[in-house]
Amino acid sequence: MSTIRVLIVEDDPIIGEDIHDMLTNVDYSVVAVAYSKAEAIDYINDEQPDLVLLDINLDGNYEGFEVAAHINKTRRVPFLYLTSYSGKEILERAKPTMPMGYIVKPFNEKELYSNIEVALYNFSKFVLPVSLKIEMINSKINTPLTQREFEILEGLYEGKTNRQLAESQFVSVNTVKTHIKNIYEKMNTHTRSETIALVHTLLH
């Protein structure tokens, strides 16, 4: 799967479906909608999403913070909080968990998309080495990437969608998908987040 794979964690089924519809209108793939902390953790472990949209208030408790703690301990995945709370106390609890964004409900599609794009870009700069060189990558893998594949890999790091990659490379979306498939094969990975995590490991 070469699209950006998103897990929605939201205990209100109606809101969860609304977000699902917003994301599938554009170049994102929803792996699941989790309605509880336990479901969220299971999906994070099993599905390895590229991004998590995380409701803070699950089942009347602030269990979103516990899901965030699990993400920070086990996986390098960006997440954004979705919440009805904008008070100082909740913000102070949220900040140490290092979210890539904080979206206050209600929000519209434009707000959601722009927050996701900024989150993915900031995460790439927060996690990745400042200087990503094709020679460094190719010296660590058995089958070297081509220059075009490396440029696509850089775009994946910046959180670009397939459509954005196609526009920046002046090629079709299908061509981008082919390049991503080749990258996965050469790096023995299966998802964007897995590929990002591997490169981070290789360069440290």
C-alpha cells in the first residue's frame, strides 16, 4: 500500500465516520476506526499506520494520552490530537506527549488536511537526519536505489501524498506507485512508516 495510511481513534462513531469520509475524499487510506484505547493499541501494533488521528477523551476518560504513550514507547509514528477541549490544563498534559498537532472540534476538511500535511512534514524534520544522501542509503542496502527512487523516498519523508509526488516529479500517480513499490522491494519494507523507520535506523 503506497498511500498514506491513517488510523482514526474516535469513540463517537458518527464523528469517526465523518473523518473517514473526509480522508477518503483525498489521497489518504484509512486502515481502521478504533473506538477504544484497547482497539487503538491493537491497530497500531498490527496495522502499522503512517499517521494516527487521536481523540483525547475516550470513553469519558483521557485515555488518548495513554495511547500516545504507547506510540512513543513502541513506534515512531506521528499523531495529532482531536479534541473538544482547548483549556490550559489539557494543553499542558498534551504537550509532553509530543503530538504533531492539536485540532479542536468541530473542524472542517480544510483544517484537517492542512494540519495533517504540516504534521507529516514536521515529523519528517523532527525524526530524520538533516542530510539524507543517496550514497549513504545505497551503501546500506543490497540493491541500490536509482536517483528517481531516492527523490521519491525523500518525498515520502516529507509526508507528500502520491499525487503531490507525481506533481513534483512530473510523472503519473501510477508511476509514483511503481517507484514506491520498487523502493519497498529494495529495502525489504511494506509501508511508509516502516521505510522511514528503517532509514532512520540505517543512518544512526
